Amino acid sequence: MHPTPDYAAPDDAETRKSIAPVICYPVETLPAPDLASYRAARAGWEKVAGLRVPPREALAFEVPAGHFFRITSVEGPQVGDLNLFSADLSERFYSGKTRALHGTHLSRGDRMWSGFPTLRPMATITEDTLDWYGIDAFGGSVHDVIGTRCDPYTHCLLSDGGQYHHCCHSNLTRALAAARNLSPREAEALVHDVLNVFMCTGFTRDTGQYFMKASPVRPGDFLEFFAEIDLLGVLSACPGGDCSSEHSSDTAACYPLGVEIYRPASAPEGWAPPAPNRYDRSHGL
Ligand SMILES: [Zn+2]
């Protein structure tokens, strides 16, 4: 947020402010996913697993490389917080760099990138039934990588010591601990900033504050991914429900989320699992 200025604007302030921005990371040099090939591979695919994430809880699911998975809206509008790990837990989704590469909100054709040093696509988004939403008049859009995940620590700070145990951070921690037989502390250290599936968010123009509004998602909508490497996904059905009013409490109407996993008859034409990043890691030493 911006305070009332203490300092007078210099004479050339308007000139400085009127300079046009440049894109930090032009992605023209990134190899674009061959979406037509990915989508063609869905013909004749077989659904191999399906689960329902209960409201205010999280569940883990395995997706082998070369399979697809869908996160689906069922019963009512509901936001999901997604963590992605390599199956061996050595790689985790890197929300910040994904944002720098693809923008504040993800859709079809965008990738979910792993952190350093591998920095490679973990999953590619191949279908998004909310792609019609675009960017609304408030600057809001869906599937953001700008929020982090609702968590009990921030809630405690902002509510004078309140204790709430079903924030997405805690849900993800419990589900990861159960899936990999980790202690809660071990699992918590691996939980990371999420992809906010179906959540509608942005930054206010006047104060630059993070905002949310009622998700436009409806039962039947889905976001579809192709697993580039062997994945462990963990999905939390956020206690905020459609995130129209508040999270970190039991007051919002919450619904389950569906997860479906599909095995294609054959791999997308020309596809190979992405290699780890080729930087030599010498750091100039
Ligand atoms: Zn949440």
C-alpha cells in the first residue's frame, strides 16, 4: 500500500511515470507446448482413478508422467489450493517463477514450473472451461498464482490469536503427511505456495491490495493438466468455499472438489518428459 507522500514530486515526475513498461520475461524463446498434440492424445483415454476432496480437507493423488488429471467442480462453487510435487518429493511447484513467466493467472497452454535447480515444467494446462472469464472490470481473473494459500499463522496475526485448523496450509500438511508417512513438521516444511484453482482474484488498482471475489465456477467446470513428470498432487478444498466473503473460518458454504486421472492410449506425438534445467550450477565459482 502507498502512504501519503512525504516527498514532493520532482519536475520531471510525469515524464518518468509515463515511460511504457517492458515485459520482464518475454516468453517467445520458451518452447511452446504442442497443445494440439496433447489434446489429440485424449482420444481413447481411460479414466484410471477418481476421488473427491471433502470440504475443508485435502487429499493427495498420484499422476504418472504422460497421464492427464482434471480438477472438477461438483455440487457447488468451490475454490481449490493445489500443491504439486515430483513423486519423490525432490521437486516442488514454484508459484513465483510461474507467475513471472506466465502472468498472475494461468490458463490453457501455461505450465506449472518446478523450483531451482530443475526449473522445468511439472504440468501443462490443456483445458480450462473458465477461459471465457478473461480479466473482469476489477482486474480480477481465475486460477491465480499470486495468493499463497490461506494459513493459520496469518489468521492468528489478523484475528488476535485465533486458532483455526482447516486453512489450506494445514489441510495440505495433513494430507501430505498421510500420503508419504511424514511427521506433521516434515510435511509442513514441504508445503508451498499454490495454484489457486477456480479462485477469482486480483489487485485493487487504487491500493494494490490482493482481493478475491465470488468464483464464477459452477458444477461441471474443470481445469485439466498433463503431467510432464511423475507427480504427487495435493488438493485442498478451501474453507473459503467460493471465496466470496472470507476464509479461515467455518462460515462459508463449502463443497467437495473432484479429481480425475486419465491414462491416454499413447503419449502425445513428439512428447518427451522435460529434462532438468541446463544451467551448469557453477555460479561463477
Ligand atoms: Zn484456502
